[in-house]
Amino acid sequence: MGYLYRWIGFIILGSGIILSFFLPLIFPDSNTGFNMPIIYLAYYAFLTSSLIGYFINYRQNLLGADQRNYVVTGYFQTMNIIKILIQMVTAYYTGSYYFWIGIELLFGVLYSFILNWKINQTYPWLRTEVKRGRELLSVHNQVLTKTKQLFIQKISYFVQYQTVPFLTYAFVNLQIVAFYGNYTIITDKLANFVNTFLESSGASIGNLIAEGNRTKIINLFWELLSMRYFIGGTFAFAILVLIEPFISIWLGKNYLLSDTIVYLITLNVFIGYTRGGVMQFLFGYGMFADIWAPISEIVINLTVAIICGSHWGLSGVLLGGLVSQILIVGIWKPIYLFWKGFKEPVWKYWLGFIKLVVTVIVPAFIVIYFISPRLSIDPASSYVNWVMYAVITVFIYAIVAFSLLYISSNGMRRFVHRFRFR
């Protein structure tokens, strides 16, 4: 793994250096208000922080495989919170971008040292000799095959979420990119929080699949999928009804985007929360061979985004990601899992999927059209009103959605009973 990660790191480093030559074209001084030294410093600071994971922190994957991912999460979240607090203080008192970037890079290095100290403490017998990686690959050649397949699978996810600002900048302007960034800084932090919780079961799924009990595997799939739809639906609903009032209080109404864009952001976020239900089991089975799927996802995404973005701006760009995810992640991946993994008729998935979708949509209509108009609370008027409105609406949504899921989904009932009888 160290050998493979090092080579991937060198590829990213080389690509990053080549891309840096084009930064003056991507971020001209006249449009950004920043000079090129600060842009290059920020760029290479983030690039360095990313590369640490490939050259040093790759051993954390052992913790995940050993069902100890909570260790990684605990240290990462703690360091991240401390880093953000220090950045906030220094930004407030100094207003220096150089301090902010320096702290970002410093904590990336500190996190690496602390994490590797914990890995050495947990696995004192682990001695990594990266130079032996090449000879070991000849013995375990399936690892290289799976790594290549998984690398291509991951590229589609990267393109899905990282090309929107560039395409928006190309078809609209940098101001809309900044406005969109105000929304995504909220949705991305929520996604990191939610996915940290939801993805923690990956190693357990792989362990269960290795045991080979198909009934247990399928039952667990529906349990976790039901929970994902409940959590994903609740957070997506919260984003839908609360993000615009929050932006209004925080920055002002001039920074609001259109309702269409908010709907598209919410749909993309919801799919991002729920897509892992199928993907975790595909990963557990090691089913990465459909490399045409991520390539098709990239092609569909960029094609739709470019065509629609040239006509409708940011809405068209977001539509590209939505269409590609629906076709590949929403339709093909479940077919692939049930066909090759579970060896079950795919209609069973579609039946369960329809019930799950209905149970997360119905509560949203109830709250938006019947509950909210009777609250007499303007969430955009103050932070206090926003919190009151958030607590009431999200709580009601969660209760209704959970009740409907419990009534209609065997998976949700099994999930609840799993905890009740412990």
C-alpha cells in the first residue's frame, strides 16, 4: 500500500505542479483582488496537505480495516476544530491571509505526526518498508488491479464536486462562484459530519460479506439504506428550508441564489448522502470492474454541464452533476449490486427504493405546506428566530419521516430492534 500510495502521490504532485503554471490564467489579478504570491502560497499549502496523506498517512487505512476508524475520526475532528478556532481568532485580529494559510499547513503536519504516533502505539509490530512494495505486488497482483479500478471509480466523485466552480466561472462570473461557495461551505461541512458517521460501518460490511451469509448481508443492506434515507432526508430537508434564511442573516439578501439553484443543491446533497448505501456494499464485494460507469458519469456530467451551463449558468452546471448521478449512481450501481453481488432480482431494490423515497418526500410536503405557514416565525429575521424555526420544523420532519419509515420499511424496524434488545 505504501508503494502504491507513493506513486499516486507523485502523480498528484506532478499534475499539481503542471496545473500551477496555469493559475495566472485561472485567477487573473484583475478579477480576484488577490496578488499571485498569495494564490500560489494557498495553492501549494493545500496541495502539500493533500500529499501528506499519500506519503505518510496511508497507514491509517489499517485502522479503518480493523474497525477502528473512530480513532482517525476523533483525532481529525479534534485537530480540525482547534485549527478552525485558531484561524478565526487570527483572521479577526490580524486579517492576514498568510497566517490563515500557515495555520492550515501547520495543522496538516501536526495531524500527521499525532496520527502516526497513535498508529505506532496501536500496532507496535507494524514496520513499513515502502521499497519492498514493488516485489510484493508481483505476489499480490490483485491489489494493483483493484487499486487501478478503484482509482478510476474515485475520479468520477472528484469531477462531480470539484469542477462546478470552474465551469461556473467559465459560464457566469467569479461573483457567482463566491455566492455558490457560501452555500457549499455549509453543505460540505454537514456532508463531512454525516458521512463520517455513515461511512464508519464499511469494515463491518466487508467482514459480513466475507462470512458469506447472503440473508444477513441483504438484511443489513436494507437496515443501513433505511437509516441513510432517514438521516439524508432530514439533513437535506434542513438545507432546503434553512440555508436561505441563514445566508440572509449571515451575509444579507443580496447573496441569495435562486430557488432553482437551492433545489438542485438539495437534490445533489441528498444523493450524496444516500449513494453510499449501495457503494459501501459494492466496495465490500470488491466490485470495481465496471470502470465504464465512472467514465460515463464524467462524460455525462461535463456534457450536460457545458451545454446547460452555457444556457442557464449555475443551474445548468449543477444539472450536469444531478443527471449523471441519477443515471449511473441511482440506476446502474443498484442494478450491478443486485445482479452481480446479491444475485437477487433488481425489482426488489426498486420496490424498496420507491417506498424509501416516498417516506422522505411526504414529510417535507407536510412541514413546508401545512406546518410552516402556521408557525408565524420569520427565520430570516434573527438568529434566535432561525434556531426556533429550525428546531420545530426539523424535529417535526424527523418524527414524521421516522414514523413512516418504521411502518413501511422492514429494514428500519430491524435497525431499531437491533438497538432495543441490546
